[in-house]
Amino acid sequence: MLLTVYGATIVILMMLFYVFESRSHWFTLAFAVTYLSEIGGLRLPC
């Protein structure tokens, strides 16, 4: 359950940062960080 909430939160953040990418390069960096944290979340034991 916790992993599902974590995944949903990361995906929502990624969508928000993607929408705002054109406004600032910081949103691009934030998108990359959330993407990397999602990959790290896939390695968590279930």
C-alpha cells in the first residue's frame, strides 16, 4: 500500500513538473530528480 502511494505521488509530481518545464530550467531539474527517485523506488523490496 505504501509503495502504491509513493508511486502515485511521484507520478503526479512528474506530471506537474513536466507541465511547468517551459517556465524554468528548475522544473526540468525537478522532473529529472523525481524520475530518478521513481527508479530508486522500483528497487525497494515489496
